[in-house]
Amino acid sequence: DVKVTQSSRYLVKRTGEKVFLECVQDMDHENMFWYRQDPGLGLRLIYFSYDVKMKEKGDIPEGYSVSREKKERFSLILESASTNQTSMYLCASSPPLEGASYEQYFGPGTRLTVT
Amino acid sequence: AQSVTQLDSQVPVFEEAPVELRCNYSSSVSVYLFWYVQYPNQGLQLLLKYLSGSTLVKGINGFEAEFNKSQTSFHLRKPSVHISDTAEYFCAVSALNTGGFKTIFGAGTRLFVKA
């Protein structure tokens, strides 16, 4: 089974802090994604990566950056946390598009509270 | 670009009753369609998917969905629900756009199964 793990289930940070959210997948997937989930808004894509050291902006990248130094690890960085970044953050991975099922595999999520 | 609308934000239903969760989409290109489920305090997991072929798709836990191209719908159904089906359900649409392959999630439908 594909396993996607996230470094923390719950995190509380102060406004202005730099925050790192880590995600690791064990299925050698090329594609990795970071979403934030807010009530009534579903999942919104922050950033994604199709390969090591490669990143693409999603729909709401402002205030975030990412790093992918190794294939299995995709990090989300909040450079200076703000209260409007309080949310559930979900990491996902998927195999390459060619001949794939196109489904994404999700981690358990990190609930971040910024005070 | 594509979009997804889940027509009900909350659906209460009694145990052993049938349920339908509605999903409509719009897209100018061919799409792949998914339903994901999120149990409390967990990440999303795939219920079922439509890529091609038969328009009636069967998934896990007794759920099924029907792709209706003319009505651009992909409604999720279960003939008899259990308490354990209480969760949030997300419809998702994937399509190849000029900017690349993209997945859009609906806002989610909370299913409450009552005894």
C-alpha cells in the first residue's frame, strides 16, 4: 500500500514564525502536491512538483514556498506565518501520468493553528 | 479550465436508507472523475474513479457512481448506508489543460448517518 506520512498531525505556531511542514511518500511517485482544506472550500492546491527540484505554483501559492530535494520528500514552508494560514494542510502523491490511474494518495493531514 | 459543484453541503440520512450525493462538473475537454472520502481526522482516500468505459462505476464500501456526459454529472450512490459511512465526500475532476494536467476538488458533502 502507498503510504504518505506528514511530520505532524497538529501544530501551533505564532504569527511571524517560519513553519515547515514535511511530507514523505514511500511509493517512488514522481508527483507530489500540497493542498489546504478549509470548510466550505474543499481542497485548494498550493504547490505541486513533478520531479526532484521542480515546483509549480498551484491556485493559492501566496505566502508559501516548497522544497523537493529528494524524490520521496516534499516540504511546504510558510515564510512568515499569519493567522489566515490557520488550516488543515494535506499532502498527496501520485504516479506519473502515462498509463497511470490519475488518482492521488493522501497523507493524514496537519492541522496548523497560527496564533 | 474545469470546475466542480457539489450540490449539497450536508446530507443527513437514517441508517439503512439509500443516499445520493450529487456532483456536477464543467470542462471543455475530456475528464477523469473521482470520489474521495475523508473520515474524521484522516486524509482522503479514493472511493471510486471513472477513466473510460462503462459509465457505471463501482467502488469500495458498496458505493457506486454513474457518469452522465450529457448532464455533466457524476453522482455517488449507496443503496443502504451504515453509521460508519458518516464522513465527508469529495468529488474531483481531472483534465489535461494547456497549463498541464490539473485536478479540481469540489467543496465537499458531509454525510451524517443517524441511527
